[in-house]
Amino acid sequence: MIASGRTLSVDLGERSYPIVIGSGLVGDGSLYRPHVHGSQVMIVSNETVAPLYLKQVESALAAYQVASLVLPDGEQFKTLSVLDRVFTALLEQRFDRRCTLVALGGGVIGDMTGFAAACYQRGVNFIQVPTTLLAQVDSSVGGKTGVNHPLGKNMIGAFYQPQCVIIDSATLRTLPDRELKAGLAEVIKYGLIGDSEFFVWLEQNMPRLLAREHAALAHAIERSCQDKAALVAADEREAGLRALLNLGHTFGHAIETGMGYGEWLHGEAVGAGMCMAADMSARLGWLDELQLGRVKQLVATAGLPVGPPPEVSPERFIELMAVDKKVLDGRLRLVLMRDIGNAEICADFDPEALKQTLYAA
């Protein structure tokens, strides 16, 4: 169980930073102050989160020149045109290169604010304050920032690390059930790619997570952040090992793009994508039927889809996957599973297995 203020670290040498996890942290000014090096702070949030937590963060930062920007909520607003509103606000209020941005919200706000920080005056500091389970266990950690393009998800962005990540588990009390379930997809992912012990724990404790039991959520958040921090420290810019974190994402991003951003939540698409990756792994003879069944059962128990929407045809899947970021030299790379807790990046798979998975879905 996490005590208030439990701290992990992402070890990146001079760019290392803490992940502080606990309950009731969002309004604690002492957590922000060590990471604000100038006098100006811009808090970026959205229309859903701002009414709940913006005043607490503004109070925590009252010693600084604080401005706030509230953006529309949803994956469909993760665009260059909406991002430009951040730059406009910074310029209008004459924020300098020692300013700090604070991302208060879920993965969309975190990705966009981080990308704005990477670009504004060629790089300013930012702090992640994730308020959704998905952002707390995944997108706030590791420095992936960016926006979507109509032709592909997250195709415009940068690797840019935050100064710190402040995870307040109390914010999950206001999280809608659908968003909670979507976050559980990324939690399950850690068990599948390299932590079989955690996968078993999830099988045993998924009802507790769905019931929002504090101790269970605290353990899941900490374990997920530990697993991700280790991969990011080993491979910050995804040259190899870190790509394991993309399990289910190539299939999932095709679903999100094919359906239109916002129709399926990211975690819902990843849940279905992980089941498709497991199915393909079984067709290659890597997983047996029992293992495949365990993967699908856990995803289903979390309340997530185990297959893609019929609106995205196999042909459309292939078209969308061809523009995925994990395509190198014209070859699609997929993260597949040799076993539960043992994933690998594969580019020389039998294309017939992929075809069978897509047509069977």
C-alpha cells in the first residue's frame, strides 16, 4: 500500500525526476515548488477537470504569477489547432523561457501540455498532474508528448520529460466508470509484457479495482509506475526495449483512428488491441489456448472490449497500421507474447497470422 507521498524515480541521469504518489497531493504547494524555477506558471486543464481541481492547484502555486487555460475535453481536441491556443496564451501573457507549465488532467492534456513545453521558446519546464487512471499509470510517465493527425494517432510530437509527476489517487473518486475501466487496460499491459506476478495479482484483485478500493488502486498505480519507469530508464527514446509498452497499441490506434478520435477511449481500444495481439500470438503457436483465454478473461472482467468494432474492416486495419509509428523501413513491427509476462517486438511474423486475426475479429 502507498503511504501519502510515496516517491519513485525515473532514472535518466541529469534529467531524472520523481513520481510522487499519494492521496490529497494536488493542492500541496511543497510538491510543486522545487520544480518551478522562474516566477511564471501556466496551468493547462480541460472543461471537465478544471471545475474539480483547478482552484486547488492555483492555491498551491499562489506564490507565483499564475495563469490558467481551460481547453475542451476529449481526444478529438488533441490537435495542432487546439495546441496553438496554449502558445497564444503564453505569448499574450508574455511568459518567458523560465516559465513552467502544469498539465492538470488526463492523457490528452498531459500530451498536449508536454508538447507545448517542448516547443515553446525551444523548451520550458513542465509538471504532470494526471487525474485519470490511464494518465497516472502510463501517459504521464516517460516523456512522450504530442498531438493526433487525421491520418494517424500521436504522429506529431516529441520526447520531452517533465520535471516531476504528482499522482493524487484521490482524483480517481471523481473519475467516471468508463474512464476507470479504460485506465485498467494500461495496468493489465504491464502484467502482460513483463510482470507475470502482477498479472496474477490483477486476476485476483480486479473486482477490488473496479470497486475503487484505495489499497488496491494504490498498489496498481505504484506497480505500474515502477514497471514503466524501469523501461523508460533503460530505453528513453524507444530504440528497442521501451517499444514493449506498445502491446496492443498498433491495433488500438487503428481502432481509434478508424472510428474517429473520441468514439472509443484509448484504453478501450488498447484492451481490444491486446486481445488481438494475444490471438495473433496464439496463431503463431506462442500462446496456448489457456493463456489466450486468461488474457481475454481479464480484459473482459475489467469491463473492456475484447474485440474491435465491426465498423473497422480488416482492409481498413491494414491501411491504418501501415502508417503506425512502429513501421520501420516499410515493415510493421508488432508487440506479441511468448507467454504471459514475456512479450517481444516482432517484425518477421507470418503475415497470414495477422490476416487471420483481423478476419476472425
